[in-house]
Amino acid sequence: MASLGDTGGEAPTIRIVRKKKGGEGHHGGAWKVAYADFVTAMMAFFLVMWIVGLSKPARLAISAYFKNPSLFATTGGAKLPVGSENPPNVSPPPVLSKSQIKEVEKVLNRAKAAILRDVRDNEEFRNLSDSIQVSITNEGLRIELIEKRSALFFAPGSATLNPTTVRLLQVIAHELRDVKNPLVIEGHTDSQPLNGPNGYSNWELSADRANAARKAMEEHGLRPHQVLGVRGFADRKLLRPDDPTHFSNRRVSILVPFDGAGE
């Protein structure tokens, strides 16, 4: 009779596998989240400290940017001043009383009458009289140069001012020079696609035309820093939404707001 161990083969091998518990330690991800929170908090802290250390005009410029970034952005290839060390008189718009608004309205009405008189009395502008609208709106004094036909104020598809347009803007600038409120100049196009080179579209064209008007007015009568903003709206604010490709949707607007904010 064979013994229990006499099986005629080798003894079986027994392996013991020990599993490691909790893989966090050095290779876990929880510490990364905590570290990211710490870095974000430090960045916010140093940003606040940097702003506190700036001059008052610089702080006002930053405040004005967050209230209306469009006035400081690059629009249609025309760069406007951004965060310069000496920003030009950036301050929050004043809150006007009813009597102050009435006083500003009188000044703007005088400017309106003077512009309409200059256009009427100048032989060169008589053919443009139906394309120049000057009105007092709930925003302020708005002067619009409306293209009732192609290439009336600008060369076709470009921001090149016609010579008569330059002289007209000179007359307008002369009448607005003594108005204390700043100006906002807006450019508008119709809905006809432009498809210019390098993606040049109605956005760029509207902003470039407004900026061309700004340059002409600053060179011929406006005070330094009198222009608060230049805006290009492309076809987003059509004068005739029922006829989006009509000539009259192409226009440049000069706004003198009651409160000086141009919002």
C-alpha cells in the first residue's frame, strides 16, 4: 500500500498574490485639483494687487473697458487705444438732472440748426441735401450720411472718402468742435455680401468707413480726444429692414449723446 505522499509526481506550487490598496499617494490626482485652486487664488490675488497699484486714470480705463469693451477693441482693422499708460480722459459718464439735459438739448439743437444751414447754403452740398439727415433723438444729436445711390460718399466697396464728403465732414466737425459732449461714429452697410480679398467683409468695411470719417473730422476741426468710439455694425442695424440690399442701408452716423456715454 503506497503512502499518502507517494504520488509519483512533484508537489504543487502555491503562489500568494498581495494586492496593494489605495493607489493615491504619489500617483493620485486629488493634489492636482488642490494645487490648481491654489494657483488660481494666487493669480487673482496678484491681479487685484496690480490693479490697486495703478494710477486712477488707468483704473478708470479698466473700468470703462468692462462697461463697454467695444470702444477699446480692434474693429474692422482699425485699432483703437487699449490700456495706454495715459488714457485720454476716461471717466464714468455723469448722471444728468432734467435741467442739465434741457441745457444740453439746447446746445445740440443749435448745432443741428447750424449744420443744416451750412448744408443748405453751400452750393456743393445741395445735391446731397436729401442724403444728410440731422435729428435730435432720445440718444442725442444724430447726423447720418445716407447713400441714396452708389458711391455717393465713398468709393464703391472701399473706405476711401470722396472729396465732397471730406469737405462735408469738415463743416460738421467745425460745428461740433465747441460741443462739450464726445462723439461716437458708426458705420453701416447693406446686406449684399462683400467677399473682398483675405476675407474682407461688411464688418471690416463698416468699421473702416466710420474710422475714415473720424480721421477726416479730427484733421479738420474736432478737438483732440473728442471722439469717444468708432463702431462698425455691418448690416446688423438696417435703416430699411424690409429691403436689406437697398443703398440707404449704407451710411455713416455721427452721434453726440446727451449724457456723453454713447451707450
